[in-house]
Amino acid sequence: MRIQRYIPIMLLLCAAARGRAAAAPVSPDVITTTPACVECHKKVVSSKFTHGPVGVKMCRVCHSDEKPAQDPAKHHVFSFPKPQPELCLECHVDVRESLRSGKMTHGAIEAGGCTSCHDPHGSGQKFFLRGENMDALCSNCHGKKTGGAVVHRPVKASCMLCHEPHASGGSHLLKTDTPELCLGCHQQVKTELSGKYVHGPVQTGCQTCHDPHSAPKPYLLKSDAKKELCLGCHADMAKALKNAKRPHPAVESAGCIGCHSPHASGQPKMLLKPMKELCLGCHADKAAELGSKFLHGPVRLNECQGCHDPHGADNPNILKEYFPEDFYNSYKEGLYALCFECHEKNIASEPRTAKLTNFRNGDVNLHYVHVHSEKGRSCKACHQVHGGRQEKHVRESVPFGSWPLPIVYRKTATGGSCNVGCHNPKSYDRVKEVENK
């Protein structure tokens, strides 16, 4: 009758120990109360969280074959019905199932059994964990993970928010692989990742840039986000920035994330916005010009990088190739290298042509005339470099000291006319050469 009375209690203990799992059969010969154990081992039953069998003083559920000790310093010795972890898995069948199904098993279980992490009698922590807290416990094997200036909030709370303590189908005992695991909390980033262009490191795992536990920089970044972190992978860019005589001020002040999204974007090159809109964020003084009816080709295509290197260059205005800052220049080879990246370079070197340019009077090359005059004009002396309100984005005025020289340009089917402050009104026609006075 006594044994029958304790069987329901034991079943409840086992069920409580493993949650909703069904109780494992319990042999009647271990259902024995041992109040005498408590008389010597009072500390064993004094924990805040006590293991079920200990709580009802059923020591023989786990201890067996008690014998007097040969050593006078010891009162008795005992053995275990089964070795670890099998002894524990008799009751904790849910853990048994996770160990069976997981591809990766916690090394502590394989090396030292369940009692590597759990006190079999009880402790001040839930789940009878050893140590002051989970961080301290895990640090015994994995080193201190909270030493950085910025600590990941889940790490402060519990390692088990991200890791399975016993076994997992993912690497590092993660509940799911990254980035899916991280996106469970970081919904804003999940929304970003719907962009057309996704940063490569995000696809392989957030931990490429972020330390999942703690880090020296905000957002758990492994190093400075402005440039240092990015340049760890973008070695070519690191070299270019180091050697650029004229770095882009935006890169110096805001870093890479001033223009690029670190996660994903709907724009090429992971830009935060369409390039023209992005550049206007700083260069607001160019807004009117960029809103002109007649735009320079690269601007029309939303490609400021057609002429400018967005990171830094050796040329003024971070231009990719050389272009003089002055309006008036004696012509020489290479002076307008930037323009000749796209435009026919011989339009500045051949005085007569029938095909190099439509800006000709008969076969007189008027581009040649302008750049080879006594005060050679640069391309920007006549053309607004980004865009203008006249055909061919011809300027409406040219600065000459304090006086803006007006330009009125009219295009015709076979030529055009120019009324400008720097010379008398002139016309040109490709079919029938005009005689200008």
C-alpha cells in the first residue's frame, strides 16, 4: 500500500520535470522516501529551484546501492542506476527527442553529461543551472561574451533566446540559421530585405558584420561603420580612398552608410535613393539645374558617376578624368579628357569635318574654332554641365567677371544661331555655309 501511495507522486514529478512529455515507467523499488539523507545534506534541499525528486526526498530515484564508505571521512558511497545522460533522459524524454533529431549536440552533454550545466539537486536559477546566471555558466566554456561596450539584449536576458541548450538542426546550436533567426526580432531589416539588391554578407549571415553577443561599436558592429568595417571586404575601395588626392567629403563625414544601405536597397550599388536624388541631398544648389528640360546624358540617365567618382578622385570636383576649372584655356591634348570619354575626341583637333559634329558651318568645325581661339573656351563656357533650358543644354549666360554674358541659342533643322555677349550674333548651317559678319 505504501508503494502504491507514492507512484502517482513520482509520475507527477517526472511529468513536471519534462513539461508536456508523457511519464516514463518508474520501477517500484526506487519509490522510497529517505528523510535521513536530509539530516546531513540540508544544503541539497535548500535551493530556490529544487529538482522534483529532491523536493519530495526521493533520493533513490537517482542514487542506488548505498554502502558504507571505506574512507572514514565519508559516511557512505552510492552508484547510479544508469550513466548520464541516460539516467536523466529516463524522465526528460523531450530532451531525448531533441538529441535524436538535432544535427548538432551540445558538446557539454557529450563531454560531461547533463550535470555539466545542471545541478542535479537544485540551484538559484531556473532549470537548476549552475553558477550565478546563464551568462556566467556559458562563459565557463565559451569565454566572456558580454565584454563589449554594446551588449545584445537577448544575451543579457538568456542565451536560450537564440540557442538551443541541448541540440539543434542549425550551426552553433542556433534555433534557426541566420539571417532568419535575426529577422524574427528585426522586422525593419526584414522589410528592407524585400529590396531588389541585397548585400552579399546579409545573405550569408548577419554575423559577418555584427557580433551576435557584444561589440565595441553601436548596432553590435565589429568595427567602425563609417568606413573601417566596409573596407575590410572592399579592399579595392580601401586602396582607392587612400590614394585619392581629393576624397569625397561625404565619405569623410558620413562614411559608406551615408549613401549606401548596409542591408538591401531597390537601387543599384545598394544606394539609399536614386542617385540624382541622393546627390541633391547635399548638393541642393544644383536642384534647379538638374530639373532643367535639357539634361546632360549621364544626368538624364540618373548616373552622376558617369562623370564623378562618388568616393574620391585626383581631379577637381572628384571628376573621373581631368577637366579644367577655368573657362579659358590654351588647347592641348588631354585638356578635356573627361568629355572625350563619351564624345568624339577629334572634334577638338580637326578644323574641318563632314561628320564628326553637327555644330559646323558647312564643313567648318565650330567646336575646333571655339577651343582653338585666342582665348580658348572650355566645354562649360557654352554648355551647362548638368542641364539647361536651351537645346544641347547650352548655357543661358556665361560669367565674365561680375557681368553674366547672355546666350540665346536657337536650333534649326540644319544648323542654328547664337546671340551672345562675347561676339556678334552668328548663325551656322551644315548644308549651306552662312557668311557671318
